[in-house]
Amino acid sequence: MKTLRLILGDQLNERHSWFADKDDSVLYVLMEIKAESDYVKHHIQKILGFFAAMRSFSEKIEADGHRVKYFKISDKDNQHSFEKNIKSLIKKHNIKKLEYQEADEYRLDHLLKSLSGKLNIETRVFSSEHFIAERNEVADFFGNKAYLMESFYQHMRKKHNILMDGAKPEGGSWNYDQQNRKKIPKGMEIPEPYTFQYDLSLIKEEIDNAGLDYFGNADEKNFIWPIYRNDGLKLLREFISNNLKNFGPYQDAMGEKSWSNFHSRLSFALNLKMISPVEVIEIIEEAYEELDEEHLSSVEGFIRQILGWREYMRGIYWAKMPAYEKENFFGFSNSLPKFFWTGKTNMKCLEHSIGQSLDFAYAHHIQRLMVTGNFALLMECDPDEVDAWYLGVYIDAIQWVEITNTRGMSQYADGGLLSSKPYISSANYINKMSAYCGNCKYDHKIKYGENACPFNSLYWNFLDMQKDKLKGNPRMGMMYNLLNKMDNQEKSKIIEQANFYLENRDNL
Ligand code: FAD
Ligand code: SF4
């Protein structure tokens, strides 16, 4: 055996050029490492999903004729360290060369670089052949200019000729978001989320025996997430048949009727590289050929998430790490309310968004941004804690895409690199986009007094407390005008109410 090829848990790309030829002198290795599973407390479905997908991938490439060494969490020879396991394989198989694909997480990227320096054999790094943009493309594209997703997205559309009509964007506009902000009408049918059913009880037993700490609910006999490449493709086809047409108009809508509305739930399959962004975009473009032009807003909206936001977030991550993981623009240090771990709160929007996160390890974008994220920011929570919660709870959470969305987009902890203003709102927005408020103990119309919705007083309190940092922001001008015109007595009542909620954060 001459070459050892390391495959990380989020590098399950069967179509990687590594697998084009069978070569007996190559040994592939995958490892379930304890420290990788408990450096933050993870949702049990996330651990199960990663292990199950890694094991299916390993079986697949082995069945295709490749040699594989798989270290299960329960294996006696697993030393639970990349370095130790790799060194033992080098010795055992007389390995002369280590090859690995670029890690997407900064910490692992450095770990592998430093490991390469410690081995007395040749090492070679390969692209993961997954992303559309190069790692440094966002940084190179903007240079010293302000970062703006929309310009990068237009650059990517042109460069890769996606949804283009010659030199012009399909339909004449780059972005149809104005048509995409509808609440789901009463009585509208939302298809049941298409799910899988895998019995992962044996893996769960191994996880329990290994003593891994986790949280969240698992129905390990009916695991619902894709664990094979074909599952990912099936999920995509189901999305196109049942949800794509309504994806655009209702992508910001929320409510208790469904836990994923018209969203695709493809992030887990994409982030583990079971399926690639290029093939998803190609299949969506093909599907558009069969659809009426009126559905362009859905097609463009969906492609923008993958070609625009996903690639842009990865570029920001590589441009700004490691400083990014320490950013705390507002200097917040409060703990997350305890109900983030239980879902037990009287606030209906949070109860539902957190509850489904604990049940399915999933919430859709606007729940993550405008319910949990908005609340954590108004509650002045420490971005480290907020990051750890998001990284732990969601099945699709990998640091490059989690931290940019959480610390950047949702907590404004980078001081506005990623968004031009903080994503905060009072109950008004949540009521406009959901049916939550009608079914809540709190009253979305009032700012203080009995049962006043906490979002209202906390929102004005946040603006008041942060005015030195935000009042110069042109996009916040209108809100600061309203705050300035507010009657002093009214304002003190609001601030008093907000302080009461801040102090009683765990009992709302
Ligand atoms: P859909 O709504 O169907 O969108 C399709 C695809 O577009 C997604 O699968 C995803 O790959 C991509 N996409 C959409 N929005 C974004 C975005 N803002 N950034 C990057 N890609 C995007 N996404 C993750 O993949 N991992 C995370 O850990 C993660 N953490 C988040 C934390 C916060 C606070 C917020 C506000 C967003 C986060 N997102 C994260 C982005 C987004 O919410 C999820 O990608 C999306 O909800 C996944 O569900 P879906 O596959 O049904 O997405
Ligand atoms: Fe959420 Fe307030 Fe509406 Fe209740 S009233 S659902 S707490 S926004």
C-alpha cells in the first residue's frame, strides 16, 4: 500500500475524481472521532446523520472496488485522533504518501496542515471539487471595497452563464425578491415534508456506549434525513415536483402548520457533499424549461440561495477567519434563555421554532433569522453562546456556513460586514409573516403592560441602548426618528418592560 487518502465526514462526494480509477495501492480512511462530535454539544440527529452518511459512503466506495479503512466510534483500534489513527495506518501499511481534500473548517484546515508537517512522508492536498467559486474568490472580487452579496451573485450568474438570456438576466431582472414576501393564505395546502425512514438504533447504541453528550429528540428507528447520494437527488426531485413553484412567494412565511413549508431541506445533503451545488442548479434550470415564466421568481430565488448566498458565505469565511469567530460588535455577554434547550416558553413563535429544531434538527431560514436569531440579539446574548447553539442544533451546521450566518447575518457581531443593518424586528414583522401571534399568550399589538409581546419592548430598548453604534446607519434613520419622537413617559415604560423581560429571560 503506498497512498493513504483521508476523507472527512463532510466530504462524501462520490463523484470526486479520486474515485474515477480503482487503485489497489490506495487506502481510503474515514474516522468517527469523539472530539469532532463533542467540541460543542450536538443534536443527536446531527451525530446520527453524519455517522450514518459516512458509513453508507464508505460501503458504497468499497462496493465500487476501492480499499477502505473505517474507524467506527466503537472500534477498539480507534484512537480518536486524526494524527494517531493516521500514524498507526502509515506504520501498519507502510504508507509513503498522505493525500487529503481541502477542509472547509478553518480549525481542521490548520490541523491537517500541521499534521502534514509532522509526518515523514509526502503529503498532497486536493480540491474537494464541490464549490462553484474558489476559496478566495469573494475576497479577490471585492478587494478593499464593501462586500455586497448581490454584486457577487451577479458576477457568478454571468461567469457561469446561469439563468442568463445572452448578456442579460433571464426575465430582465437579477432578483425577484419583491414578489417573494407573502404570508401563507389561510386554507392553503402545504405538502407533508418528504422524509426518509432509516433504522439507526445500532449507531445510537454505539454513540451511547461511547458516552457522547448530546441533546434534542431522536426517533432513531425512523431517521428522516438523506444518508445516500440518491436520497439527496430524490429529495431534490420531490422538491421540484411539490414545492418549487411556491418556494419563492412563501420563502419568508412562517407558521405552525408545517415545519419546513416549501423549503427544500437539501442543506444536509449539500453540506456533506452527497450532492453538488452545480448539479442542483442544472437540474433546477432544466425544471424551469417545463414551467411557466410566472415561476421565474421561485427559480431565481432558489438559485440565488445556492449560487449566491452559499458561495458568498464560504468566501466571507475564508476572507475573515480566524478573527471572525471572536467578533462581538455590541460586546454582548448575556446567556441564551434556558428555553432554547427545551422549547418550553409561552412565546408561540419561539416555542414552535425551537420545538421543531429539537424535534427535527431543522428550522427554515426565516425562523433562524427572524425568530431565534432576532430574539437572541434583542436579549443581548453572547455571540459565542449563540454560535454554539446554532452549530449544535442544526443537522446542516458546519462552521463555514453556520458562523457567517449566525455571528454575521443574524447577530451583526461583525459590525455590518455581512448585512447593512441588524436583522431585528418587533412583533409586527412576525405577525405579518406568520400565524403565530394569533395563537400566543402575548399580545403582539402592545409594547408594555400585562402580556405585552417581549419582542416589542426589547426592540425599542435595543435601538435605544445601541444608538451610538447605529444611529449613523442610513438604513436605521427612520427607526431612530420614531424613537426620537417618542414621548418620554412612553419610552420609560417600554424600557422598564424590556428590563423586566431581560431579567426574567428564562421564564417567558
Ligand atoms: P432552502 O430554503 O430550501 O434553500 C436552498 C439551499 O440554499 C439550502 O439548502 C442552502 O444550501 C442554501 N442557502 C439558503 N440560504 C442560505 C444562507 N443564508 N447561507 C448559505 N446557504 C444558504 N445553513 C447551513 O447550511 N448551515 C448552517 O449551519 C446554517 N446556519 C444558519 C444560522 C442562521 C442564524 C441563519 C439565519 C441561517 C443559517 N443557515 C445555515 C442558512 C439557511 O437558513 C439554511 O441553509 C436553510 O435554512 C437550510 O434549509 P433548506 O435546505 O430547506 O433551505
Ligand atoms: Fe412571538 Fe410576540 Fe407573536 Fe407571541 S405575540 S408569537 S411572542 S411575536
